[in-house]
Amino acid sequence: MSVSIESLPAAAAFTEALRHDWTQSEIEAVYQQPFNDLLWQAQQVHRRYFDANQVQISTLLSIKTGACPEDCKYCPQSVHYNTGLEREQLMDRQVVVDAARAAKQAGASRFCMGAAWRQPTDRNIDKVIELVQAVRDEGMETCLTLGMLTEKQAHKLKTAGLDYYNHNLDSSPEYYKKVISTRSYQERLDTLKNVRDAGMKTCSGGIIGMGEQRDDRLGLLQQLANLPEHPQSVPINMLVQVKGTPLHGTEELDPLEFVRTIATARIMMPKSMVRLSAGRSSMSDEMQSLCFLAGANSIFYGDKLLTTENPEADADRMLFNRLGIKTMEKPQ
């Protein structure tokens, strides 16, 4: 069934009420409208809630690398694939503090830490809490991605002062099954619920360019926007193809499809930080600029994003200067 953009309930993108009842046909009507119209609409929404010329800078550090038991077909940290990645133990506190200080000096206001676990043990949680508190003492916003969490673990992290917890849905429920078999979609939703119930902010998005169809991109956005509460942070990643992983050699996605996904996410989740995440090293300045125009208002700084390449901070600063973009000193 065809749905025109004008017929969306209550002029969906322009109402104060945040929607959690998007249908596939409504999302398709937004996504498939002429490109200029889509970006114009995304800009209207973006400017209503954010400064259109400000971008938050985040830094992501892998605090425990490799030997993950999951079989995510995109991930070089999985024990199932030979990618040449060296296994590393949990980082010492001082190493993390030094990294956080360097990130802050480079302009980052948010420091994210990732550990390659299926689910952390309670002992792991205690160790990570020390790192969270150390980063907070540096005056930075904190985020963790550690795998699945129990209710008790989520509440413990909240009590420790963690700001955000990241747990991506990755793709639509239908396509997800083709990418991961060791963790169910429902388990991901359950972790997000535990984080929400604990009173923490959620960070959840997905990966684009894994060979999925357009309907799967729409399905991912539908799942995210129809959660009981929109994720306050929505990272949109472009697949980084790593030799040795099953998705290496996947046909590359049309860059404009990626920009459309960013714009549609902005329209559907207007108050969320839409984060231009993995894959930027393969994006031209022009493509990244279109993503900012489409409503992306956060990037990850630094030459590494967990274990994959990321543009150097100097290159990002040069692009920001050319575009007249300023860094967001205080997160909204």
C-alpha cells in the first residue's frame, strides 16, 4: 500500500508527541520520497531540537579486546573467525584514564568503553565500575558496551553513575538471523529493557551495508523508534569489512542509501542523538557532509573505533572548519 508523506498521522515529523507506533508503510513513505525533500524534512526536525551546526565528539576505546564467543559475521573480535586480532585482557585503570584525558583534550565530551564479552560476570562489572568512575572524575560523559546485562547488573551500573549503555539491535529481526546465531533478537531487546528500567540512557542502533535489503533498514528503524522510549543515542554504522569475517567481500552499499537511513532516523526519533559511527574512514567528506545535513549530530573521534580504522582527529577538525561546524561542549 502506498502512503504519501502528507498523510502521515498528525504530520508525524512535526508534532511535539514522539511516536512509537510507526508502520512499515509509513516509514517507507518517508524514506523513499525524493532525496531533496527527505533532507529538507530531516533538517526541519533537526533544527527544531538541536543546533544544526553543532556535533558532539565521542571517543570509543576497546578496554578488553578479542576472544568473544559470539558469531556476529561482521566482527573481527569473534573467536569463530581468523582475523589476526590479538586477544587482550581488561585494561588497567591508569591506561584508561590517560586515554580519557587525551580524548578530552582532543575535544571529546563523551567517552565510550567496549569489552568483547557475551555477558559480563558480576566480577567484571565491579572492575568496569572503577573505570567508569575514573572517567567521570575527568568530567566526561560515560558509555559502556559489554554485551547482555541482567537487571541487577544494570541497576549496579546506574548506581555507579554510568550515563549510557550501548546495545545495538544491528538489523531488522528478519535479517538479524542471517548475521548472528549465538544471541537472539529478544535477548537484545531484554537488555535494553533492563537498561531503561534501571534509569540509564540507552544507546542503540545498527549496521548498514551487511547485504540487507531496504526493507531491513526500515525494519531496524521501526524497531528502534517503536521501543517504549526512543534510544537517546542512535549510532548508525556502515559495515567495515574485515578480512577473515564472513561479511568480507559484501557488495558495498550506495552511499545515498546510507544518507537516507540517517535522515529517516532523524525524522522518526527527533530528540535522539543520531551518531555517525563506524565506517567513516571509507566515506568521502562530501558523504559525511550530507549525513550532517540529514541530521547526524555526533561522531567518534580518534584513529580507532574498537578495532577498526577511523578518521584521524585532525581530518575531522579540518572538515568541521570547512563546514562551519562547532563541537558540542555540553551534551544535550
